[in-house]
Amino acid sequence: MKSPPLKGLWYFKTAAELGSFKQAAEALFVTQAAVSQQIRILEQQLGCTLFERQTRKVVLTQQGQDLLPYLHKAFGQIDMGLSTLKADPNPSTINLSVLPSFASCWLLPRLAQFKNALPDYQLRIDPTEQLADFNEDDIDIGIRFGLGDYNGLKSELIAEDELVIAYQPGLINPNKPLRSQLSKHNFIYDEGRDNELAWFELCDQLGLSGHASSNLKIDNAALVLQATVAGQGFSLVRRRLVAQSLALGQLEIHPEFSWQCEFRYYLVAPERHFEWPKIKAFRDWIITELKSTDP
């Protein structure tokens, strides 16, 4: 005998448990006629009557009573199988893929807060510029700085940022005209798109030519920050990344300029990962930390 479709068996199981085609239809979000049709087709395929139709209810026949326990077991096995696809294989460790700049400049200085807030979890950090391959890499969640469009993955916006002029203390005097001072110092150029747009906006505001006096171009925000701390010149850096250096007195920022970044910070992962308890806990923690340091 050809196996009946799962839909008919599921409709039968639901109606049998509720004792009503009408209530089964409501639970399944279909019409009562659809439930009746599926069960009628099932009965035809099995060659027996599964329900005795009464005025206000339906009652299982002996054949229906015999079938129901097997369906409970079968659908329970299916649910167990599906749950293994969603299960977290390592519930106590958070495997995080994160940009090196964000890891070194923002996340690492806050590991003590992480341990205090989430003592039951271990954080394993994979610093990389590349988006993780969640099918191949042992990664639970990623933090990306971009536009939030990551094919096949869920992304959740967690924070914005802005670019500011940063420099070693004493290099630039905030009480003197900025234009004449910038022309005297080396510009440490970050090759990111936001940085390019911010530089041209700054030049437009100050009436500069747009050509930076720079012999140092770096495609890495963390290295740009390190070069700035080392006194190699001034730079345009994200405010969140420079916060630790400001607190330590390593850098200052000029009060007269900021540029809102087009790129933003996102949590990125397969959608099912966002349901894991450890990811929910990490998400809540990092959003709280980011809000406490909003520009």
C-alpha cells in the first residue's frame, strides 16, 4: 500500500486529539472543509473509517484508536530529528567572529565586564576581516561593520558610529584654526569608504584642496589607530574604537568635526543561532555595553 501523505496524517492526529474538525481547523489555520477533505482522502487510501461523525463532535473508530499512538510516536521522532538541526553543539562557549579592529579596540578592553555579566559562558574570539562560513567554520555569531546585507544570514543592527579627528595630545591645538594645523601634519589615511567620504567633507568644510598630505595609507582601522597613538600624524577614526585611547590619555579628538558612518555594526549568523540561549545572552550584553558608550 502506498504511504499516505504526511499532511493527511497530521490533520487526522490534530482532529483526533481535539475531538473536533472545527477546532482542528482553527489550530491548523485552515478551513473546516480542508480538514474534512484531507481526512476523507486518508480514509479512502487506508480503506477504513477513522472517525464516527456526530452532530457536534467526531469520535475515533477502533481503527482510528489503533492508528493514533503510532502517529504520536512517529511525529515525535520527526520533532526530535528536526531539533538536532537547531541544537547548539557547544552551549557554554560563544565562538565569535569579529573584525580585528573592533576586537582589539572595543571588545578586549571590556572582557572583564563580559565575565562579570556572563560568568557561565566562555568567549572564543576569531579576529578576521572575512565573513565567517557558518557551514564550515566553528562560529556561532559574527560582528560585522557594513550595510547589513549578508546573503542567507540574519543580521541585526546593534550600533552606529561616527568618524572623528584623532591625534596624539598636543599635536593639534583645538583653540587654534584647524585648517592651518592640518596642513602641517601627516594624515594617516584609512582606505575605507566612510573615511574617504569623511575626508572630502572635512576638506570641503575647511576649504582644503582634498589632497591629503599622507605618506601612510593603511587598510586596517586598528593599525591606523596604533599609528596615531604612536604620533605618526592625525587620522579619521571611529569614535567607538578610540574610546579606550581617550580614556588612557593616549589620544585627543578635535571637537569641531564628526562624520556619521554609512556602515553600521551588525550581529550576523544563521537565523537559528539567534534562538540559542548563549547568543541571546551575548546579544543582550553587547547591546547594553554599546548603548552605554553611545557617541
